[in-house]
Amino acid sequence: MSQSKSGEWMKHWSKVVEKAWHDEGFKKRLLSNPTAVLKEEGIEPPQGVQVKLVENTQNVVHLTLPAKIAAELSEKDLELVAAGAKIGGRLWGGTHVF
């Protein structure tokens, strides 16, 4: 995903988060059916990607375990990953989707 598309996605997502913080009904809909609500807000998940949304609290933080890359990485790929590059798959909203 290009830097501009990633920035655009973050702008849209930030607006959704702000709306959820201020509108309890919207937040409940977002948590119960994130794909439909994101589409309503102009954020279209890629075909075949299932979206799960959870809410952090002061006492509970959710961490995402990235999908394991099936193939062994070359030395060059390892260097790229160490520098923050993404290998394989595709990006959606700053998240690497395999």
C-alpha cells in the first residue's frame, strides 16, 4: 500500500474511531458488524477479508499476532523486514493481509 493510500485509510479510520467515541449506538453497531459499518463509512475491506473488531479498555489490551509467512525468507527479505518492509500478501489499512 502506498504511503498516500495508507495515510488516506488512517484518516478514514480516525473519523470512524472518533464517531464511535461520541456515539454509543454507532459504536455498538461497529463492534457487532464491522464490515457493514466500515463500508457505510467509505472503508471497503478487500474481497475475502473477514474483519474482526475488538475494543481495548484500561484493563484489557488486545494484541494482534501476524500471520506466519509460509515460505522461508531470504537474507535480502530478512533485511527488508528488519527495516520495516512488508513481504508477501497485501496491505489493507496498515495491516498486512495474507
